[in-house]
Amino acid sequence: MKKKKRYNKTKSLMGRVRAVFFCVLILISSIVITNRYTQSGLEKTKVVQASSEIKQENRSENLINMVYESSSNNSVLDMNSKNNNIKKENDGEVINSVDQDSNSFDSEKIQNFLTKNIRIEDNKKIAFLTFDDGPSTTVTPKILNTLKENNVKATFFIVGKQLEETPEAKNILLETYKQGHVIANHTYSHNYSKLYPHGRVDVNDFMAEVEQNNNILKSVLGENFRSRVIRFPGGHASWKGVAEIDKKLEDKSYKYIDWNALIGDSEGGPKTKEQLIKRYHQTFVGQEKVVLLMHDTYGKQSTAEALPYIISDLKNKGYEFRTLR
Ligand SMILES: [Zn+2]
């Protein structure tokens, strides 16, 4: 009995051990399976992530390519339009006789000096006399006389409307040109609310006015006349949204120029000669390159009266006089 009992005991112990062993085996295999499943799941996720990353990279590469292509297309277009401009200029024979004049100076360099402080390494004191808003039949002839007497050349920024309103002004324009002064573009109307609605440049109106003015100048000075120099009415720096118009002007080889000294003949009401000279001394403080803003339109008699003093002062200080191209 005792033996049988012991045998039974051993048997049940063996059974328990076997059961535990199976349990452990099942547990291990389930862990392995679960682990494998999880791993494959992770791998799957990783693959999906990786492929989506690749897709994204491809997409951004495509975007980069598109941007690159479009930008390179643009530069090709730019180059084409520049070549066309050069071709047009060549086809149009002469741009402006003053362009070949050694007395003229690249207005782009001067504008860069004015606004970006890029120095011109010639160490020369140069004065650019500029007259805006003309021609007038009353003031421009007096200014021309003073310039002639002093053998000085200047740059005149013409408003085309003045030529149409007073046909006699066309003869004065022609005379100005013949005397070797530079004729430049100051738009057709000089109308701020049309050119700059709400203080922002209207690109289409502005360009249309530049071309309209150009055509009127050509009708007086001949088909071969082309003025490359522009002055924004009120100055380039005064208006918003200039980036777009700057691009258009560049495409058409136009250059614009502001000023770094003035005589105050368009500030407030009429001024005496003495007041203008005082203002001149306030703003001209020995700039190596001085672009002096003056006006030769109707009512600016004092400007004509102050001009002999201004020229002699600049001469005494060692300045030479050049025009802008
Ligand atoms: Zn003006």
C-alpha cells in the first residue's frame, strides 16, 4: 500500500512537473510569437514611415526642382528680355546723343551713392544740377542763359503735360536739348493721386505715363531721342510698393535718380532768392557728389535768381558739373 501510495505520489508529481513545463513552454512561445508580431508590426510601421518620408522627400525635391526650374526659366526670360532690350536699343539706332557725352555720369552709380552709400572711388567733387517740372516759358529761358554764361550743363526732368498745354514750351525744350543739357523723364502728368493712389505706386499708370512722356519728348526732339533717366515725382523713396515698378523699369533699361540737396523752391509757398540760398546751405554740406533739386516751372523766378550764386559757390569749392544719364 505504502509502495503504491509512493508510486502514485511520484506519478502526480511528474504530472505536475510536465504541466508546469507545458505551461512555461506555452508562455515562452506566446512571448516569442507576440514579440515577433510586435517586431514585424514595428518594422511595418518603420517601412511605412520610411516610404512616406521618401515620398515627402521626393515631393520636396520635386518642389525644389519646380522652384529651380521656374526660377531658371525666369532668369532665362530675364536674359531674353534684356537681350531684346539691347537689341531694341541697337535697332533703334541712337538712344540719346548725351549717352556718348563724356560730361554725363551713370545715374545708377549716383543713386547707389545716395541711397546705399556706395562710394564712387574717383575722389572727384561733382555737382549735378537738376531742374524739375518744366519747361516753362517764363523761368526755363533765364536758367538756360545762366547755364550758358557759366558753361555748365544740367539735367532737366520734363513733365510732358506742360509741353502740350503751352506749345511755345516745345521750342524751349528743343533749345535746352541743343545746348547739350540732358532731357529726362518726370512722367506725363506729375499727378500724385493718379500715379500713387493711397501712397502706393500704380505700376500700370506709372509705366504708361513714362512711355506717354517719352513719346511727347520724341515728337519734339526726334524719333531717335530716348531718355533713360527718370525722376519719380516726389522722389522714389516717398512711395510704397516700389519693388514691382523697379523691376519693370529695370526690364526697360530705365534708371531713376533722387537728390541729396535742395534749395527749397517747392517747399511751402513762394520763397525769396535769399531764402533759397539759405536752404541750399542747410542741405549742401560738402557731399562729394551732390545732386541738387531745383525747379524751373512757372512761379519759380527766385530759383533763376539764386542760380548764379549757387554755381559760383560750387565752383569756388572745387566742384565740376556733370549731367546724368
Ligand atoms: Zn516734380
